[in-house]
Amino acid sequence: MGLEEWERKEKKNRMKTTEQMKSFEQAYKNYIPEQVERLNENQMKWFRDAKFGMFIHWGLYSMLGKGEWVLFKERLNVKDYERLADDFSAVKFDARKWARTAKAAGMKYMVLTTRHHDGFCLFESRCSSFQAMNSAAHKDFVREYVDACREEGLKVGFYYSPLDWRFPGYFMPDLYWENALELKKQCHEQLRELMTNYGKIDLLWFDGEWLALGGMDWNETAGWFRRPDWAIGKYMKVNYFWESEKIINEIRRLQPGIMINNRFGWEGDFHVRERRIDDIRTDKPWDSNDCIADSWGYIPGRPVLSLRELIHNLVSIAVRDGNYLLNVGPAGEGDMEEEQTERLKQMGEWLACYGQTLYGTRGGPVIPGNWGGTTYTGNTVYVHILEWQKEGVTFSIPNHKLMAWGALNAANVHLEEKEGQIRIGIPVADRDPFDTIIELVFDKEIEWEGIKGTENDVYGLGDGIQNRSAN
Ligand code: GLC
């Protein structure tokens, strides 16, 4: 096929509008995705430099204290659930306090659930009555959140879930196709609202792109269960349903430079490793998101990660060239648990001392291991030793000549260079209990080829599925 013919065909295909997608099957067959450009490295530099962000899961579900999936998991009556909004007075909601907590923790950006899978908007939405202005609080929480982030000099991120459990079309689009289209329309309109009403937004974190698509089934013995074919083929490739590329292009027109993740049927500017860290990857930005207290949405009394765990997570992620997006789930009234804010403050104190070995650096050039890893900037490499091996730590940085070195937080460091290998040993008593950091200065800027990732970026649903079965 010649180029012209191909272009004609492509144009004709693009003209297939939602209205022509008469059914789920047809939508699946006819979909031709628009091209979406990924941001360039320069546009994503702030993200790579930031390393540490605060994720916030908060909504009506927070009042029930059973996590953000409570409506679905407990099969609550939707009307009853919606009435929770009448009691959502959020008397302790203080976006500035959240933002100050994030800043004090050394975080550089925030991501708030503007809307989770229950469909309740923390913002003023004109296309849904299930929204903040109709709650007892009668305020646009997202606006206050955005203002607070800006005041504290933090980058502003929105989490948005396209799916909404209140729509039968989400569960069975083949049966309720009109309703499924309503769901899509709501998603597009709300994204437009979020992208137009709050000034510059730096990051959009999608989640909840999957559709049940009949993937849920029921029988007498199992009750509701997930059909085995749920995870394959068309159930996974959700872009044809949401017309993801089309709306993403529109989002980019409204918010040029906004960073978007890989959870909306498009490969994303960055990708998400949900509650896992995995291998070093330098060819594409990524975040590893996890909870400070073992649940996204508020559940009281869950164990809080120790300072050591937080430091180890952040450092392990940074040496692998990712960002740590750490979730806090405030209670229904809007307050964060004190033990959590206290822990975050300790984290900030640690970062105030050692942050320069992480912020603005890149992961590598040494391949990380259980012992720890390295970050670098210019001609400096920071060695982070998290877990000591008996024989100390040995690595090489080829083609670079070590000029000087020093430990940031340990005495009696023995550093040896032999046949291109650098070996570091420190007596047990002199090691830092959290992270022993050694600075190495080389004769020239660090250059290395980096490590390419192999994850499937396009649908990002590998994460979702593991995670949903855990839910
Ligand atoms: C999952 C869950 C969701 C949570 C998210 C955070 O996809 O469905 O509840 O918001 O992970 O990454």
C-alpha cells in the first residue's frame, strides 16, 4: 500500500466516531489509535530530579476506614454509599497542612486522588452530581490542594480513575453499551475539567483503566469470580474503549508538558511499578508507589513503616533510577495519622542531611544489588551501602579515574583500588545503621550506556491485575 492510500485509509478510520461504535465488539474492531508523542527528557527532568513524592488516597471511603475498595468489596448499595457525601464535612481537611507535611518529609511533588473508582469527585464537576460541592463540606478540595502545593513549591499531580463502579456499563458494556458510553463521556469531560480549571498541572496519574467487560461472572458455588480470560486480549487493551490517545492528545493541548503515566492504554511518559521496586531501568522514568501504612485508603491502626524501611525504599529506588511515590491515606475528616506524619518528619530530617546524594542525581552507573547501589551527578558518584556483605563492597566504574573520596557518615573507611576494582570496607561499629554513604570524585563526568527496561509499557495492566487479585 502506498503512502497516500494509507493516509486516506487512516483518515477515514479516524472519522469513525464514538457514535459509529455501536457496540463493544465494534469499538474493539474499529479502533485506530491516534499517535501520541512522549515528552522529551528536558520536560521530564523535574520528575527525574525529584525522587520523592507524596501520594494521597482520600475520599468518601476514608470515612468508613476500610480502604478505597470498600464499595466494591463489600458490595455496598450504591445509593447508600452516595449518601455518605451528606456526612462528608471533612472538618479537619487542611490542604496546606498536607503540603507542609510533604515538604517537611523532603518530598517534591504530590499526587491526590481527585477521583477514585467509586466515582466521587473531590473537585467541582459539572457532569456529575456526585462531587465535592454537593457534599456536606461544600468545597472544591482539589482547588485548595492545588493552591497549597503551589504555595509550598511542590509540583502538582492528579490521580484520576476513569472507571466508576456506579455504572453497570463498566461491568457489562455489551449489555449496557449506552451506559458504558456515558461512563466514557464522564471520563473525558472530567479530564477536561481537571485540565482547564486549576491552572498548570504537572502530572497526571491514571489508574483504573481496566474494564470488567464481562470479566466478572457469577455462579452458585463461587459467587462473583473473575473469568480466566479476563486478563488477556481485548479485556486488557482498553484504549479502544476510552479512546485514550484522543483524550491524551487533548490533555496535552490543554496542559503541554504534563507527565502522564502508563495506565490509560497508552505507553506513558513514565511507568508505574506498583508496590515493587525491581531492576534498574534508566531509559524511561518510573515510579514505585507504596503505602506508608499498608493501605491506600484509610484503615486505622495499620503498622507504619520504620524510618529505616523508608530510607531503604527511597535509596533502593533512586539507585535504580526511579522515584518513590509514598502513599498516605488521611482519615475521613481529612487528618493524617500522627504516627505517620511524625515518621515523615524524620524522613525529612534524614534527607536534610543526605538529600544531596539523591535529589538531582541519576541511578547508576554501578548495577545495584542487595547491598545497595550508586547515584551520580557530574563527576561525582554516591555509594549507598544499605546492607553490608561480609567482605565489604566491590565494584568497578570503567573508563573513569578515581581522584578523591570521602565518607559522609562513617569513620575508618578502607577504600582500595585494584585492577580497576574499587573495594570498600568499614568496621562494623563505624557503619551507619541506615545507609553508609561514600562520595567518589572522578576525573570526568560520569558516562555510561544505562540500562533498558523490558516491561510492557503499553497497557501497564500487569500491575493492575496482580494488585486487583490482592484487593
Ligand atoms: C490499584 C488499586 C487502587 C489504588 C492503586 C494505587 O490499582 O485499584 O485502589 O488506588 O492501585 O496505585
